[in-house]
Amino acid sequence: MNWLENGFGIAQQWLFEAVVQPLMSMLGMSNLLEDAYPATGWLLVGVVQIAVMLAVIAPLQRWRPVEPITDPRAVRTDILYTLIHRLGLFRVGLFFTLQPVFDGLFGHLHTLGIGSFQLDNLWPGVTDRPLLSFVLYLLAFDVADYWIHRGQHTWRWWWSLHSLHHSQRQMTMWSDNRNHLLDDVIRDTLLVVVAQLIGVAPGQFVAIVAVTQLSESLQHANVRLSFGRWGERLWISPRFHRVHHSIGLGHEGRGYGTLGGHNFGVLLPWWDMLFGTSDFKHHPTRTGVRDQIELGRDYGRGFWSQQWLGLKRLAGRG
């Protein structure tokens, strides 16, 4: 872990000094250079992720596609979502809007003596083992993400936003970030609160997000890939997650058109297995949302139309 952290730090420093710092100075934003350095880390993580997607996941999609791509425009829109999120543009927006609120809230709690505890301090010796500490925090975030995901499928107001993610009928490695921005704000806010409560270090938080996002890109890929009977119970595969996106299987409850579903896990299927929401027996079917086909509901074609229609659904008018 140390050599990886050191290598990342060297690359982050170079990118900041060679690109980010001169650009911000040219734009008259030198007063934000202190905050721009951690943002450069997120940018570097995004660049690495996209490089891995193009070098590894894209060939897998060409090798064993689940279905031919017949709607390239829908895929191009998903690419835009990916660039906005992975290259840090979404986080820049959060920095100028919600970060001051977070700083004020957590600062006030600390003055009251209410601070975060270090989760890895609960077991002797964990803090001296970076890899073990990383795994512990990864498990904590993954179970939190599982319940957040279930919430997105449980409360109708939240589903009105999250359904945009499921409306993609041509899933590819770019589809993970196809979300309503308000949905992402809610999810990221909850994860930031979790990070503060359990005391994860900033570097570990970045690494956890990077691993999670890259795994989710593979899960959404247009690739016919299973990890086998036992592998699928250790890590979520594209087949397991495609069931979650399958109409009538993954994101509907017991009754026709009701909220609920199966396979909510983000990294590990263990939480689905533990809480009774796993589905290993069905094969994936066509993806999308039932009302797209049966009622002709419009979820939008481009980025802005999708965002606007999501707000209309939230208000009960879409």
C-alpha cells in the first residue's frame, strides 16, 4: 500500500505543478490552489479509471457482447455522464455548493466534542496494517452503499430520480454514472456523513471510491461474463448486476410494477445474501424500466432532457 500511495502522490504532484497550477494562475484562481491540490487527485483517479476501462473493459465488450449496440446516441450520453463524474466536474460543483455546509456542520459538531471515531481502532493492530485497514473501511462503505441503493428502490420519491439510471436499454461500461444529479448529491452526501462518522482517512476514501467505481463500470459492461457459482458469491459480476437491471427481475417487488427488487449490492453480494435480496437463479433479460415499454414513458435522450424529466417525475408531473 505504501509504494502505491507514494507513486500516486508523485503523479498527483506532477499533474498539479505541470497542468493545474499554471491553468488556475492564468484564470486568476490562485486563491483556490490549496483546494485544487486534492481535486487534482480526483482528476488523476478519473484519468486512470478511464484508461483501464478503454484498455481492459472495452475489449471484453467487443469479445463477448450481450447484445449489439443499436442506439449509439444513448451510449454517447452515458459517456458524457462518465466524463462529468470521473474527471471531477461533479465534485467541483459540490465543492462550491455543499462543501461549505459540510465544513460548517462537522466543525460545529467537533466544537461540541462530537467527533468521528476511527473504525480501525476498534481492533488492536489494524491501524499498523494499511491493507487490512483499507479492507475494513471498504466493507463498511459497501454495506452502507447497499442500504442506500435499497432506499433508492424503496421510496417512490427517490425512485423517481434513480429510475433514470435504470432507463438505459443499451447498458455498457459507461452506464454506471448515468444518474440524476440530485440522486448523486443525495448519495454522495450520505457517504460523506458515513466517512466522517467512521473516520476514514482522505487517501483511503479516494482509493475506496476508485475501486468501487471501476468495479461498477465492469458490472454495467455489455459483456457476457459470469464469475461462476462460487465467484459470483464473492464479488458482483456483470451477469449478477444485469439481473438487477432486467425488467421484471431486478428492480420490481413482489407485485406487478411495485418498488423493490434484487441484487442491490455494489461490490459484494454478501449483503444481498444476508438480507434476502439476492437472485442467482435467473438469467438477465432486456434492461430498462417497464413503463418505458408498456406506457411509453419518456426518460429523455440527452443529458439536459433526462435531468429535467427527472425533476418532473419527482414533482409528480412527469
